[in-house]
Amino acid sequence: MQQSNGAVGFFLRDEAPIAFQPTLAKGNVYVGTSDGRLICLKTGNKDADGWYAWGGNAQHNKIQ
């Protein structure tokens, strides 16, 4: 979703449940699935960075 207007940037459908919170690193979104796969979505957005570990708090939120 885009911060400025809430519009969906992309959509991915996968049958496996997401096992953990996604991580953001160097323009990529990494998601672990319950069937053992790691999915990498290359967003091309340099703002997708800085959330390297699962969990977190409001400090991970970005201010536009």
C-alpha cells in the first residue's frame, strides 16, 4: 500500500500461510511460508529497507 493514498502497489496470491512477519531489506520484501519457502518480492522501492528482524514496534514506521 502506498503511504500517500492507501492504494495497493502490488498483490501476490500464494496458497501457503505466511509463517512470520515480512522483513524489508534493500528494496526487497522477504516472507517465510509455513511450508518452508522464502519468498522475495523485488519492489524496486528504496524505501523498503530497515526492517531486518521479525517483530518490532512503532519505530519501524516511516514518516513521509
